[in-house]
Amino acid sequence: MNIKGQTVAVLGGKTGLLGQSLCSAFAEAGAHPIALSSKDCDILDPQSVEEILNKEDPDILINAAAYTQVDLAEDEQEKAFALNATAPPLLATLAARRSIPFVHYSTDFVFKGDKTSPYTEYDETSAFSVYGISKADGERGLLKLGYERTLIIRISWLFGPGRINFVEKILNLCDTHNTLTVVEDQFGSPSYTPDIATGTIKLLKKDATGIFHLANSGQTSWHGLASMAATLAGKKNSVTPVSSSEYPTKAVRPRYSVLDISKYTRTTGMTPRRWEDALKEYVQNELGMHSEE
Ligand SMILES: NC(=O)c1ccc[n+]([C@@H]2O[C@H](COP(=O)([O-])OP(=O)(O)OC[C@H]3O[C@@H](n4cnc5c(N)ncnc54)[C@H](OP(=O)(O)O)[C@@H]3O)[C@@H](O)[C@H]2O)c1
């Protein structure tokens, strides 16, 4: 489809980490993004979403709203399932009534993490955490609904402008702690939200539907990501690797959740840049920090 001139309703677009980058990317592509927060409409209340859709009459509906607090979800199961599992099919139903594309995001945390090669769209989901299980349920609900203009994009390890994220947290900690300890035995694909946003537009331009994996190219551990961010920002702190057993968290995270993005590349003809290049742009251009050359 042609993106230029289209009105795009972005749930989570006002305050969300990804949602804000989506709005910027759609505006850049000549579309008219409508950034929506939970105050504008509550995705748990389809009528409030329908009212916004009636008012704005969008050509595309994007759901970048979700329950994203991975550890807290273990204690707030009901809320996590309501937002991540119940809401997406209700939103897709609203899009179906208007015959407009519906885009939804899922996560690498739907996988258990016991593979040693990148996860493809054809691998079975088998999450450990409430967050991962709720997101996998959301995917299943969408597939069961069967609205043919649904695009589900699984993404991973987001960093980017507009909202506090892992990279920014690490760089803030560098100002208050000489030594940081970061988990070294969980591997994934760090992804820059502006790259996920432009990748989404590329998939929409190809009228892609179904499940796609999308991330920056390459893989690393949380320790690798933190170390690289500190280096690019010119921080002299020591970043010490620890195993996840030394840093227990409430939710069990996958040890390995690298996403295979070859279906995305085959469909769009594009390979996302490496995560190190995207991180450099974020740390140095967006946050304005520099390494001493
Ligand atoms: N962050 C990551 O590393 C990561 C990794 C893999 C996948 N993902 C997936 O990517 C998507 C975007 O994640 P994100 O990190 O950008 O999320 P985020 O920054 O936590 O933003 C979530 C958004 O959801 C909105 N929201 C929450 N409850 C709502 C409700 N009842 N009605 C309407 N809006 C509501 C929030 O808006 P208000 O502030 O107005 O409440 C907020 O803007 C999610 O599907 C997530 O599962 C994220």
C-alpha cells in the first residue's frame, strides 16, 4: 500500500517507546499519524477506541500499546493478560469492521530460549514468564480471529528516544556508580525503535500480513549492549559481567532469543543495519554523548 497521505492511528503513540518512533517515521514518510494515549482511549474499552476511530477515520490501525513491565507482570497477571491477550483481538475486530490494516507488536520473550540458533516465525512459542505467555496468547487470539489484514511483528530489546529504556538506564547509572554489573548469559538482538518503525512501514508498503520477526542485525548479551553503550558515550566505568543466577529477577527471561529476520529481508529486500551502528546513532546523535577518539 501507499503510505503517503494515509491517516495512521497509533495506540501507544503519545508516550510509548516504540509508539513515538512510529509517529515520527510515519510523519517522515508523508503520512498523518494520530498519536493516542490511554487518556485518549483505553484499549480495554473497545467502545472508547471505536469512538476515536469514528472521529479520526484512519486508514491504518497500529497497536503499540501493551503491558510491558516484565517483572511486575508476575504479580499483575490479570492486567498483563487483559492488555496483551484480550485487547489485541478486540482491536483487530475494530480494524476488520473498517477493512483497514491492523499492525500489532509481539516479543522475543514468547520463546523459552533453549535454542542456539535464531528463532524463526515457524518456531513454537513456549514462554516462561507471565509477560511472554500473555503476549503469545495475544498472537494466538489474533490468528484465531483470522482477520486477513493483520500484521504481527515480533521485536526485541528496544532502545530509542522518548522513554527511559535499558541503554539510557545504563548510561544514567554510569554517572552514579563506578562499577556496573550486567548479565552476560542472556543473548538477543538489540533494536533501535526508529529502525523498527521504518521496517514496519516497509512491510506495510509490501502489504505484508501474518507474523514477521524484525530487529537490528547481529546479536549480543545485555552485558555486550551495556559495554558498547558506555564505550560509545565515552564513559570510563567498569562494566562487569555476571551470570543470571547471580542476578535473580522475578520473571524468568529466555537465555537466547535472537530473532531470525530473513523473512523480513526476503519480503522487503532490505537488511536492517547492525545493532552497533544503530546504537552509535542513538548514543551519539540522539543523546549527544561521545567517546574520546
Ligand atoms: N520494550 C521492549 O524492549 C520490547 C521488546 C519486545 C517487544 N516489545 C513490544 O513492543 C510494543 C511496544 O512496547 P514499548 O516498550 O514501546 O511499550 P511502552 O513504552 O511500555 O508503552 C506502552 C504504551 O501502552 C500504552 N497503554 C498502556 N495501557 C493502555 C491502555 N489501557 N489503553 C491505551 N494505551 C495503553 C501506554 O500509554 P499511556 O502512557 O497513555 O498509559 C504506553 O504508551 C509492545 O507490544 C511490547 O510488548 C517491547
